[in-house]
Amino acid sequence: MKLRAIPAKLVPVVGMGLLVLSVACGPAASQSGTGIGTNLTDASSKSKAAVDISADSMELLEEQKKAVFTGNVDAVRGKIKLKSNKLVVDYAEVKRKNGSKKTEVRFLNATGNVKIVSGNQTITSDRAKMNVKTNKAIISGNVTVVQGKTRLKGNKLHLNLTTGKSRMEGGRVRAKFFPQQ
């Protein structure tokens, strides 16, 4: 079921949510001249690209300030794609200086067969959690980052989108790099 008719107040929530989650894959492992994350212009907050979400169902929990997309979640913004079994967007109503209200995304939580694709980079995991305020993400559970032939594997990937630093940890971390030819 295509979910193009998202309630008007949720459009900025979902759009910002996917924007931030998509950016999360950026600095995972900058190992080549092109660098992972250099193809994320569609994830920029300045991007005008539309957000298109499809899922088997969507539930709006107004009192809890959550939008829950379940079943074959497919979210696309420009060239950025997110797939998962479930995507929960936590949001809040915030007053602007002029007294009007706007909706802000606080947290994103994608679970089950998470796949984030941006250009030639793909991240797969069991979960991806983003704190929008701190601009940090944790991608966890069987994490694999693939860019071209390069492959990184671990249990938990920490990303700081402000500083561009990333850290893979948890058990043995494995990496296989190929020099550019």
C-alpha cells in the first residue's frame, strides 16, 4: 500500500526523519578518494527532494507523538533508499519565535532487515537508531558496510554526523579494503 497521503502535519516529520537517517550512512568508512557519503546531496536539509514512503500499514499515535510504519517499509528521498520491517518516527510539537508551531523529529528507529543505500554504498543491519538532536546514529546487529569491493563488518556502528567520526565495535571487527586501480 503506497502511503502518499500522509497527514499534513507528519510530512515534515517523516521527511526530516528519512533525511537524517539517510545521512547517517555518510561517514561510515571514508577510505577512498570519493569517500563514503559524498553522494548524499539528496539527504541534505537543503534538499527539495520529495520523500516517498510505502509500507503495508501506518499508524499515527498522536498522544505518544509517534508515526509507525510497518511491513515492507520502503522510503526514498532522491537517491537515498531505506528499507526495513518497521520504522518508528518520534516527533514533538515545538513553538517557533513567531508563536506558530512546527513538528520536529526527535528519534528514528528502523528495525528488522534494515538496508540503507546511497550511491554505491550499502549498509545492512538489524537496527538503525538516530537521535536527531545530537546528530548521532547507532546502527547495530550484524552490521555490514559495502562500498564497491570494500566491506566492513561488526556488531555496532556509531556515527557522529556533526564531526564525521565513526566507530565500528562489538566482537571482532572485520574489514577488507581494495586499493583503487
